[in-house]
Amino acid sequence: MPPGTLTTGANGVQSMAPIWPVALALPAGAIAFLAEDSQALIDLGTVGRWLEYAGLLLVFGAAGWLLTTRRAVTAPEGVYRALLVSVRRAAVAGGIVLVVAALIRLQAQVLAFRFPGDPVTLASYRDIIGTAWGRGWSVQLGVALLIGVGASFARPATRVWGVAVVAGPALLAIATSLTGHAVGGGRSPLLTVPLHAIHVAGGATWLGTLLLLMVAGFGVTRHLAEAERETIRARLVEAFSPLALAGVSAAVLAGLVLSFLYVGSIPALWQTTYGRLLLAKVVSLMGAGGLGAYNWRRLRPRLGSAGASGALRRSASWELFFGVLLLAATAMLVAQPMGG
């Protein structure tokens, strides 16, 4: 489980303090060898994109858990409140990460499109923000601020809270599609933008809800009595599993169509940097998806019995590890020309 600090609330339930996002790292070196020019892949823009995806996991995970935890945890009430606090923290952390990622990506874009030797001025930023990429970036930044501020200051279960934590991620999925391959390469944006939004939303829902299950769900319940702990964890997994299954299915189906549109030919999968990175993404997906299927078919039915959730936690941690590699491959992939 990612590192964190336990804090105890007034209700006596211990929860995981939100320092665990700092445990996220960029394992780019594990995949960069697949490219002809590794150094070109691990640049400022790649770091910004990976942070963007990490932020998306947090906000989509928060949205998923906000929609599932109420019916999963009916008693004791203190556990539900502690989970709601974790949802708030994840949404706030996700909003902060997304804002930082947006600023890094803007800087990378300005540096990439200036003439060599030219100084970076305010006009440089205005020129980039005035482009189609910049307009999409502006929407992303605005929604990230909405999520962070709304989740921080709005009371839970209010309309502002719901818009920030649930509607905000949906808007982000669309906005993210406006700053990548979905709006370039000669393909119709009317097709690629919705497909990319579905791909992003599905993947972030799958891995984001899994992340919050490991950190929030298992963290909040770790000090309960064994019988109560195993029962609540089993309910949480049952509540989150359909959402995660729908997310990964949507992500895979939309990704298959986009891959066909972007790669262009079968030989391009091994003859181009884009194709090799796509293969690396597929391998990471197979690792995460295979473990997810094992967890669903073999470990989930055992939940509720002594020690069953511990086995699931260990297996799901590896599922998340492959998910992190998948995000690294995706961050590098976005930097490459389609089929190039």
C-alpha cells in the first residue's frame, strides 16, 4: 500500500492522511528503451502529461467512490464519514496535481514552439493560449480549479460538492481530448474527441476507483475488528467492482478504435516509435487487466472470510503498478506523431 500517515478523527476511526499522492513517480525509464530517441520522450511535457493522468485518477476515483460508498457502508456511520473525508482529500489532491500539471504543460508548450534563442515573454504565453491547444488547456485548468476549490470548501452532499467531484471529472475527460491527437492528424474530431473522452474517463475510473479502494477503503478500515473489517471491505469491493468493470471495458473498446485510426498499419506497430510505445501500453494493460480479472474471479468471491482482503490488497497493488506503467507509456505516446 502507498505510504501515508494515520490520523484519528473525533469518531475514533483512523484514516489515511493525503500525503500518499507524493508516492506517485514517473517510471519512464522502464519503457523509454522502446523508442529510437529515449531522451526526447522524457521531457518536461512528458512529466506534465503523466502528472495530468495521475490527477485524473484521483478525481475520477473520488467521483466513483462518492457514488458507491453510501450504499456500500451503511454502518457504522463513522466509517462512512471517514471514507467521505478520504474522497474529499483525493478530489482536492487531484485538483492540485492537475493545476500543477497544466502549468508544466503550458511551459513545455511555450518552450517547444518558440524559435531557438528567443526569450520567453508574456506574449509567448498569450500566443500559445490563443491556439486550439491553448483553449483546451484553459478549459482543463478551469475545471481543475473548480474541482480543487469546490471539494475544499463546499459542504459534502451539496450541489456545489456534487458538481465539483462528479461533473468536474466528466468535463475534464472532454477537455483532455482537446489537447492531444484527438484534434489532429486529419481525423474527424467529431469521432476522435468522443472516443478519446470515453477512453480517458473509462481508464481513469477503473484505476482511480482501485487506487481509492487500496488507500482510502483499506486504510480507513485497517484498525477495525477483523470480522467487521472483512465485511466492510467485501461490501466496498462489491460496490466498486461494477463501476471499475464498466470503466475498463469502455477504455479498451474506445482504445482499440483509436489505435486503428492512429497507427495506420500493422507493420507500424514495430517499425515506428509510436507503434512500439503503443505495444508497451498494451503489454501494461494486459498485466493490469489480467490481475484485475484474477481479482474479480478468484479473490473477490472469498471476501468476507478471514485474511481474504489482505490477499486482494497484495494482488491489487500489482494491478496498480502495471497501471502506473500504462500511464507512463501513454504520457510518452501523446508526445509522438501518430504512426511516427
